[in-house]
Amino acid sequence: MSHLSYKLGRKGQLNLPGITHASKKTVEDLLLKDAEIHHCFFNSAGFHNHLSHHLLAAYDLGASPGHLQKMYDDEARYQRPIVSQDKEKENVVDDNNWVQYLGNSSAYNAFVKFFANKVQTLGVTGTLEKYVFEEEANADHVLMLNRVVSGAIHPFILLGYGAEFGNDTLIVTGLAQAAVHRAGTVLTSKSYVEPSQSVNLFELLREVYDSEALKPALPYDPNAFINARIQRVVENGGAEEIRRLCAKYSISRDITDSELAQKTEEVIWVSTLLTFATGRKGRKPRLDFFLMHILTSSLFLRPWLSVLKKPEHKAELLRVYIPVLILTMLSRGRPRIDPEYIMSFTDVPRPPLDKSLFPKPIKTSLGSPTNDEDYDPWPALIEGVQYHQDAHVLKALRTLIYGAQHFGITPPGEVPGTFRSSNNKEETHIGMAKVDGTVFVRAAGLLMNTLGWAGYGQEEGEWDRSALGWNAAWEGKD
């Protein structure tokens, strides 16, 4: 892919201090190396290569060149070669046969070459338009837009990184990754009809909670894999009900930039509460692994929408994304958000250190880091997360930082979707009127306390995979 640009053409959405010419060159070189020698899956079960995710999240948080190299070396150990069998070298994808190879992981390298040529010829926007959004790309059994948001939304995330950082190589590998995924169930209607009265996203979530057709299937199976859980949701009319409810959320073909910004903000709020407000009071906190992917993917709506030029394509992207958000939540047993739960956590989280270990200021200093009213928790959160071995933790915190930067000043009662569209006095969820912009730092503290302040000597925790929406998932001791 030497003929493609592997440089970072744009700054990240955080662009925190610490980024240097040396760290930029290091991350560019490592991203190219990963793209050239590694498959998008690191095993035959289809587990995703997260190297590029990890590197760019850490880079945007200000990681040093040496630190970035350590991340690469750690994860490269278990990656799968881009071509693992000689017969894979025989695969050639071209304009005439590319559809035939869809869903075939053995054709990943061939798809990389195919899309590299397309990006060189058509550019990033032109390639996305032709191979993700055009009618031919979404015919029956092709369904490229569906493939982009499949696989726990990983192709969408990788393409989002490419769009955010202006990296053509990641666009290529993201498209190749999408092409080798299964399309899954189509949750959008072929024709869009504007609803007579639109609902907001928290309101849509309320209607999903209230739907008898989407009641979690019983019995609860603690050992079920994600694909099996998704299948149980969409069968027996589940897919039709998701389509019906999501059609109430207005996303018109001529959607404006201000409407796109509003809906992107809604997704960030909703995904934050789905990830951090679905635990249970009096129990050890749990953070669901798959809901977290909705959170981390929400950060990439803005970059995606910036590289798409046609309003109808931006609308189509949102129309396919929202049902996936709902489907993912349903696959976890329809966990209900409890706004009061997340707001009960401190808005001044600290690393697990005795206060006596914090620096003691001189007598004439204005304030002290040992006093909560003087303390800014974000520097320690950012420092503590960078050393975590799990890329997902860095990605989750990066989203929360973005939320705090852009929406942290939101007062109680003004979170988009706090109240029903038809009644501005009725909360969409009990306790929503108490949520404010501090939810992001509260969530960040919960994230670090649950997954571990690795940079401060605390052992790493684990994401929850129990499907915590089922009551049976909470039986037994913590």
C-alpha cells in the first residue's frame, strides 16, 4: 500500500498535550506496519485486531513514542498474518467478482488490495459512496452498509479512525474488514417515511423498554455467545418491532448539519448511560463489554459525517446505526438505565492513593490537590488509563473526555431527551432531570475503579459479559 498515504492528515478529536513530531511519526509507521502484515482478525473465531484502535487512542491522549512502541509490541505478538495460507494468495478481488468474496475472511488481503486501488482512484469519499452507500452496494446479499455496522460495530470504528485522523490506509483496511463480515439482519426499511411525530433518542429507548415484543427471552443462558443472543432478539418478530420503533426517530434524507450535531450528541449521552447507568444499587459495579462498544463507536459519528458529502448518505448512516444501538442493548437482556445510579458516584474520582501521598503545596498556594473542591480529576484519569493493557479502556475514556469537553457544562434538566417530546414535564426515564454534564467524569471514575488504575498500581479488572439485563445474571454473590 506504499502508493497510498499512511500519514495522519488530521488531528484527533482530543489532541491532548504530549503529541509531538516524534510520536506522530511513530504512530504512522506502526499503523502502516500493522496494515501491511496483520489480518483484521487475530484468530479463526473472528476476534478483532485492535492494534490501530489502541495506538490512535493512546496517541490522541498524548502517549510518548516509546510507549506507543510498547503497545504495538505487546499486541503484535498474537496477531494473525495477513495471509496465513498459500491458497489465500490466489484470491483476486476485482470489479466483476468482489460481491462473490463478501463474508470470506480468506479474501481479506485481496480486499485490501482492491480497496487500495479504489481509494487511489476515487478518493475516500468517492469510494465510500460507491461501495457503502450506492444502491448496488446494498442489494440483497451485498448489504455493505449493514456489514459496516456488524461485528460489534468494529468496521464502523476502524473506518471512523481513518476518517478522524485522515488516514487513507485505515479507510482501506476498514472497508476490507467490513467486506469479510457477515451482513446480519437488516433492521432498516427500504423506503423512509417521515414520522408524524418524532421521538428523541431517550424516548425511543423508553419505548423499547415498554415493548412486550422485545421482552428478553427466557430462560437466561449465562454461556450464550453474542451472535446467539442477537439471533434470539431478531427472531419471532423482534426485527420487525425494532424497525417499527426506530422509524419513530426522525432522520430525514435532507438532514441538516445542526440536526446531525444534535443527533450525534444524543447518541453520546444515551451510550454513556447505557454503559455506566445499568448497574444495580448495592451491588458491585458492572460495565457491559458490548454496550461499551456502542459508547466507543459514538465518538466516530462526527468524523464519519464529515467525510460524507451527501445528506442522504449521512441520514442512511444514522438510520442503520440507531437500530444497531438498540439491538446491542437488547442482546444484553434489555438492561434499564438508572440515571440516579450513575449520578450517585463521585464527580471527583481519585486514583487509589492515600491523600498523604499527594503533593503538598506551599503555604502561599491557592488551594490544595488534597481538597476535593480544588482538585481537577482529569489529569490523573488520563495518566492512569494510558498504561492499561486493554485498548477498550483507553477508547472508553477518550469518549468520556470528548463528552466532558463538549457537553460538560450541561445543567440538570437540559440533557437532550430528558423529557418526552409531547410533554416537557414528564421524564423519559426516572431521574433523568438530575443528570448533568458531570456524568462524564463520574463515569470516568467508575470506569477506572472497575477496570483498574493500571498506571497507579491497581490490578486490572474485567468487563462484564453476563448480559446484565437479565435478573438471573445478578443471582449469587458478587
